[in-house]
Amino acid sequence: MNSSYRTALFVVGISVLVGVFVLLAGDDSGSGRVTTTPDPTVAAVGKATIENGVQYVDIDVQAGYSPQTTQATAGQQTVIRMHTKNTYDCSSIVVIPSLGYQKSLDPTGVVEIPVSADKAQGTIDGRCGMGMYRFSIVFS
């Protein structure tokens, strides 16, 4: 076996080993498949619902707000429903400056925040007590 043939075999062998290592390092399950995690900075967009002539914006509260942005119809009586379930982090303190609202939510339950039709305009922004987590309701 000549030296150039051995060198080529060595290079191919190392390349295969590196490729296998890269595939296995990307997945803890050992399946060899590389998986990706969703980007947490991408905000989910929700849509308000209408029940008995009232517009509802439902927001789940736990380690942030979901959805982070909700689209709603402007000029319509609206109720923001904040849903908590074993929520003990700073997102349980809700601040909505344009409504003059600030409240510490119970760890589990639903709190309804009324928004009059004249205030249901533009964008209403909310945040946690520390300002780490945010949500927006966009009225159009």
C-alpha cells in the first residue's frame, strides 16, 4: 500500500468520524438527528374573540405572556383576561400604564381587566412588575 493511498484513507476516516461526532453532539437522544429549538424571541400573535358582543383578549401568564401580541378590533368594549396557573414569577405582577392598571395576580385563576371602547384604540402595552416581560394589544 503506497503512502498517498494510506493518507487518503486516513483523511476519509477522520472526516467520517468528525461527521458522526457532529451529528451526535447536536442531539442528546443519541438518534443522530440534529434538532433545533424554537427561537423564544419570536413573539406569538393571537387574535381577540367576541362573546355576546364583548371582545376578549386572553393572555396566559407564566414566565412571560402568551401571546405576546394580540390583534383586536378598535373601538369595541374589550376585556383582557389574564390566566394564571401556578404562576409565581414576576409576570404575575401586571402593569398596563395606559389604563392606570397595576395588580399582583393570584397564582392560579383568571383576572378580567375591562377596557372601554374609547380606550380600545392604537396599542395597549403591558409588562411585568420588573419590566422583563411584555405584551401588546394592537387595535385596528
